[in-house]
Amino acid sequence: MATEIERKFLLSTEDWRGQVSQSQAMVQGYLADGERCSVRVRVAGDQASLNLKGMTIGASRSEFEYPLSIDDGRYMLEHYCPDRQVEKVRHIVDFGGKRWEIDEFGGRNRGLIVAEIELDSEQEHFLRPPWLGEEVTGEPRYYNLMLADEPYQSWFHD
């Protein structure tokens, strides 16, 4: 079984921007979510994928990803989940021998920037970049699935 161990953080400064090695825009839409898993389609550049992710809260979750044709991915986004999408640019930053994925959200989530690191175990130690802020790993509202339904910009209008 595929397990993703990922920790998620807010950022304290913009200093990471000077360390970006690559960036890619992506759109992901949520086809379904249930008690056990969510089903997502993602289009990034000329690639598309279908993803199933366990609904566990925390750093470790089961995850399965399968390639799709770009045409199928775009069709699913447009026809199956037009109102449950998340837009973002994923920036890659290497720091301390690890790859950081920094997601800069757009659309209804504009203003939110989150850094993620994948680990081999929940106990694995890593160097914290100086631009890293508060950890939000266990906070469901920062999960992309939740952002599709309750976008960041709505948090300030409750």
C-alpha cells in the first residue's frame, strides 16, 4: 500500500522565492469524498492524474495515483467538478537535502501559501528553513480537499 508521510507549514517570510528551482501551475478538482477517501483529478502542464487519498487526519495517509490522458483530465475537471477546484502554482525548493513543495494558491484561495515536505517516517528529523512558519499538518482546513469547499478567502468573512 502506498503511504504518504507529509508535514505542512505556513511561511514566515518571502525569502524562499529566491531559492525556487522550478514552478508549475496546476488545477485539481475533487470528484468525490467520503468517509474513507477522497478522489481527485489533477492537471499540471501536459500531464493529468487521478488520485485517491485516505481521509486520515495527520502526517500519514494512504495515497494512490494513476496517470490519465490530458484530455480525460481536462474533461473531468470541466464536467465532473467545476465548482470543487483548487488552483495553485507549485514551487520546488531544495533545502537541507530535502525537497520542499511550496503551493501558492490562486482563485478563491489567493493569499494562502503552504510549504510541504514528504518524509520517510513520522519521526524523521529535517532541517527547518529560516522561512518556515507555523506547522498546520493536523489542521484539516489546510487540506486541498477542504480548500475546494471552504476557500481561504471565505475564512475572513465568517
